[in-house]
Amino acid sequence: MTRATLLLTSLALFACSTGDEPGDSSSNSGVTTATVGTDPSTTDDSTTTTGTSTGPTPTTSDGTTTGDPTSTSTTTTTGSTTDEPTGTTGPICDPGQANCVCDGDACADGLECVDGICVPAVACDGDLGEPDDTEANAQDLGEITDDDDITVMADGVLSGAGDVDWYTYHGLDTFGHVAEPTVKVTSSASVRVCQFIECDQGGAVGTEITCPEGTQTALSGALRPGCCGGATFTVSDFNCSGSSDDIQVYVRLDKPTQDECVEYGLVSHN
Ligand SMILES: [Ca+2]
Ligand SMILES: [Ca+2]
Ligand SMILES: [Ca+2]
């Protein structure tokens, strides 16, 4: 009977040991992860092929070959539009003026010296249409008659105290209406508004203006006579030496009372 009990206990121990084995089946996953680590060996093959041309120093030769593709982008072929005769910004660049070298450390009003170049002290978002700081670069608003119901309009921004914005339009002298260049400006800070006039017949010299009350007589850089005043005024008293009162009107906005971004809306009629 004792041999039978030993057989039973040995069977019981065997049953217990085999029952633990199914828990070890998870060790099979370790085999699949180990194969991933063999991939980097492929990169070594590519470097060895380039190294064959130069022999003993393969790593330095690789750096020189990758530097060559930088000379691929050459996209400066769209300069044909600048062939127009209006491209007269000119080679002359006086020290201290906009986009010119600084005059020592100084720049003209409204400009500041940055890295040796005078740039606008304030550059405002939405200040489109620049450069329009001269009559020659005035933004052209087209042509209207002297019917007061027909207007030209523009929205703009004066980028600080140093910015000047010019606009121009052609005013036709038509039957049944009176030519009377009128400007109406609304702005976030007070600005100076000027109207300069040049008759088609007779030119600037043949244009006579009597400025309305509250405005000042002015002469533009191109020697066109005009008036400067507040936001709204009408030049009703002008005379052309010729028979027609067809005119070119130049409107200038500048000198805001605040050296900041000044938004404005311009409405003109003739
Ligand atoms: Ca009119
Ligand atoms: Ca502007
Ligand atoms: Ca301007």
C-alpha cells in the first residue's frame, strides 16, 4: 500500500508542475520584437557604396555631394513688369531719407535708423498702396465728372507721423454741372488734407485757385497750386486759362496728430 501512495503523490506533483506551464506561453512574443533591430544595418550599405569612390575617407565626401543641390532655385525672371516708364525711383539716395543710409545715426522725421538704413518708424497693418508718398506715385482713383453724385473713394492708413499718402483723379468738366473739387476725410486721428489742381489746358501755371475760408494756400512739390485744411472742404473758386475746366486733382493726406497707425476714409467728388 505504501508504493501506491508514493505513486499518487508523484502524480500529484507532476500534475501541479504541468499546470504552471501554460502561463509561460507569452514568452514567444519576445522573438518577434528581436527581429526589428536588424533594420539599421541597411543604412550602413548605402554609406559604404559612396565611400568606394574616394577610398579611405568616405564620411567627408558625403557632405560635399549634398551641398550641390542648393543652386537649383533661380526664380528672378518676372522683372519684365518694371520696364514701365513710371519706374523712376532714381539712383539718388540722400542720407537720412527713407530707405537710404542713415545720416550719422539720424533720419528724417518719421524714420528711424535700423542697421544703418532709415526705415519708416511705424509700419502699420493694412497700409496698402505704398509707396505713395509723392505725387508721381499717387494712387490713381480714375476719372469722374463734375456731377456731385459721382465720387471716388479710398480707404487707407497713415503709418505714423512720417507717412504721406497721395491720391489723384481726373475730373471732367461736363454740361450742367460745376467743377468744384471736394474732399471728405474721416480718420481715427486728425490729419492734414490738401487738394492740388492742375488744369488740362494751361497746366499748373495756368491754374488759379482761391482757397476757401479755413484753408491755406499751398504749392505741391510739382508746383501745382492747392489748398490745405481740415477733413472736409471744397475748392469752388478755381480758374483754368483754357476754355475747359477739365482738371487733374491730387489729394494728399499727411501729418496726423498722433504718431501711430491712423486709418482713414477718403471720399472726393468734383
Ligand atoms: Ca460739381
Ligand atoms: Ca500709407
Ligand atoms: Ca504713403
